[in-house]
Amino acid sequence: MDLPEVELFVAQLLDTGEMNSDTRDDLERILSEARAGQSHPDDLAYLRAFHARIFSTLPPAPDLEPGLDEGAADLRAEIEQLRAELDAARQQIVDLEARLAERG
């Protein structure tokens, strides 16, 4: 995730006007660290997942029979977390490859 994307995601989230003070502080910290070139992969994964959750264009899943989708929310949350971890791992690979290339 590059700086322009971090700036865009943070701006869009803050522009909703629905973030509590702790979330605003976290978003501003993530943006500040990104601008300083000190982003943490877990923060970027959180930002990507949080943005996706807030701005998801997917329609809600249809309700199944009562009781059948009790675990569905947990599974969706786990999928979201795994996607965020995958994004963070991919970014870490890019960062490590760049460091390796610098060493020549």
C-alpha cells in the first residue's frame, strides 16, 4: 500500500464523520507514520480491511434459516482478517525485495 492510497483511505474514512476519537487517532497515526516512511504492515492491513468493511459495495448476504448463519459472521470476520494478513504479507515481501535490491 503506497502513500497516496493510505492518504485516500484515511481521508475517505475520516470524511464519513462517523469515526470515534480513538479510531480518528489511529487513522491519523497510521497516516503520519506512512508520511514518515515508517508504516507497519499490520497497520496497513488494518486500514485496508477497515476501509473495505466501511465502503463495501457487496450486498449483504441473504439470511438463511434462523440459526444457520450464526457462524457465518465469524467466518466472514476470519476471511477478512486473513485477507488483511495476506495484504500485509504481500507488502512485507515487496519491502524486503526492495531492501534486498538496495544491497545489490
